Amino acid sequence: MLSLTVFFVLIVATSRSNAQTAQTITLEQAVEMSLKNSKQLKLSQTNVDLAALNIRQIKDNQLPSLSVSASYLRLNSPNIDLKIRQSDSTSSGSSFQVHQAMYGMASASLPLFSGFRFKYGLESARYLEQAAKLDSEYDRDAVIQNTISAYSNLYKSKKAVDLVSENLKREHERVVEFTNREKNGLLARNDLMKAQLQESNVQLALLNAENDLKITMVNTGLLLGLPENTALVADSNSFISLKAAGNVSEWEQTALSHRKDIAANGIRQKAADSDIKTAKADLYPSVALTAGYVALNIPGVAMIPNAMNAGIGVRYDVASLWKSGTKIEQARVRVGQLKTNEEILLDRIHLEVNTAYYNYVLSQRKIDVYAKAVEQADENYRITKNKYDNSLVTTTDLLDADVAQVQSRIDYEAAKADAVVAFKRLEQTAGVIN
């Protein structure tokens, strides 16, 4: 019996030492840390960066282009018949011996008009950048919601461990009491065995609860970017106040004006409209300001050191009259896809908001029910314990009342945490979670 007492003292001491080293974190701190360390948000930001670089690339295409080339050529002995008038010194019919040639070229071009391709391409790219930013904000809302769910699970797991540990201590005290009574012939051995079995079941429940807590801490640590062995404790004050559910139609209207995904879809529709205009740009000619420089040296024949040119170049691809139709039609189909996607989004938002709303209403009612259940379970245990002490009920009745009391407290604590998660989920579906 002494060894069992020492064992429980060690359990209490260990739990106290763990509690001293555990880090208490508020819900706001958890959300802030998850946003700072989220790998998903970092990935989303790369999409925003790529969209910005796409804009930069389009702008770069409007800058002057400059190319330089040079060549040195070895030739065979070609037959050269100059058609230009030759001087008397060369009229004797002597032949030229040409074995090499060198030339260098530099050319520059500045686009002046490209059929509005630049204008509408840049417009589309800017719309896509805005859509990427909205996608990032939508992912941010999801990260917040995941953090809140993990924080809730951390709170529920810790409460379950605390309540089951408290119950195990009481079950052990009951076993000690029953053991003494059985030794003195005041209790049937069968009742002692029931109490010992109850203690074993609670020990198993505690092991499961502690295992769930460890897994929850690992998951929460990953979300918050903390070291794996960091012990965390959720602040119970985060689960005290609850807000009114309001009206479901008002939540739907809020969602239509605040949801980032539907806003991003609308921006992409504008980008697709610009893509149609970009595709039509192939039907127009391209105009550019051009300039060039050529240096040529054919030893023994000619040397041209400074041949320069400048002018305006016009290019028109006649085949675009029958080739551009497919590109234009593809852009129009893309617009149709986005409009259909908007209708799908509206249906999904309607379902998500209604589901989240009624789940939150249900969670509020569950809190009231479980609060009454705790009162009823406490009173039931008090009455059953009193009757048991007066030999009016069996040991089984007492143990059942004890289990019901612990379970009611666990359910009540879980209901409070679930209600907070349900409300945040409702805010997420409405696009106003923060």
C-alpha cells in the first residue's frame, strides 16, 4: 500500500513539474505565430511574387531591344565579277583574290505600336496579381481557422487529462477504502474487484488522453513553428465569451461582400476580358522604330566602316486574319468558365454559411445542455454516494454515477471549445475571420 501511495505522489510531482515548464499561450498569440510561420502562406506569397514578375516582364518587353553580332569568315577562291564601273587601273581584267571577310552588326528596335497587345496584356497581368493576393488572403483565413481548431483540440486534450487524472486519484482512494473494508469483512470481495476494475479502466482512459495530448501538441507546434518538444497549454479564458449567432441571411450577405475567393474569381473575369482584347491584337500591324550599324571589311576588295541606318518598320502577319479566331474563342470560353465558376461558388457559399451557422447555434445549445448535465451528474453522484453509504444502492450504481459525473465535465469543456471553433468557422465562411 505504501508503494502505491509513493507512486501517486510521483505522478502528482511529475505533473506539477510539467505544468511549471509548460508554456501558456493565448488564442491570439497562437494565431499570430501560425501566420508568421505558415509554410502555406509562404507558398501563397510566391504566387503573388510570380504575378508581380509577370507584370515586370511585360513592361520589359516594351523597352528598346539591342543586338550585336560579328563574324570572321574564311572563303575559298570565288569568282568575282564586279558589275560596277572600274577605274583604268583595274580595267586590265586582273582578278580579285578574296580569302576572308569580316563584318560586325548592331541593331536596335523600339516598339511604337503592337496592336494594343502591351496595354491589354499589362492590364490582364495586373488583374491576375490582384487575384493572387486575394488567394493569399483566402489561404490566410484557412490558416487562422486551422490554428483555432488545433488550439481547441489542445485545450480539450489538456482538460481531458486533468479531469481523468483527478478521477483516477479518486478511484484509487476508493480502492484503498474498499480494500480496508474488505479486510475487515465489511465489504464483499466482488465489490472490491469492481472498484479495482474501474480504476484500471480510468488508468487506460488516462493513457489514451495523454497520448492524444502529445499528438495534439506536436500538431500545434508544427502549425505555430515551435520546436517539437515545446509543451503548450491553452488559455481557458479564450473559451469563456461567446457571441450571438445573429441572422443567417445577414451572414450570407456578409460572405458575398467579403469572401476572398469570390472576389478573386471576379478579378479573373476582368483579366479574361483583357485576354480577349489581347488575342484580338494579332489582327493589327506592329510598328517599331529601328536603327542599325554595319561595319564590313573584305581585304583587297572593300571596307565599309560606318554604314548606319534608321527608320520605322511595319510588320503585319496576314495569316492572323484566319489564325487568330481560335485564340479569341479560347479567351471567350475562359470567360464563360469563370462565370460558371462564380455560380458554383455562390452555391458553395450558401451551403457553407448555412452549415456553419446552424452548427454554431447547435454548439451554443449543447453548452446549455452539458451545463445542466454537469449539475445533474454532480447531484446524482452526491445522492448515489449518500445512498451507497447507507447501503441503499449497489457498488455498480456508485461507479456508474462516478463515470457519468466525469464524462459530463469532459463533455462540457469540449462543448465550450467546440463553440468557439464553430463561431470562427462561421466567420471564415463569411470572409471576416480575424
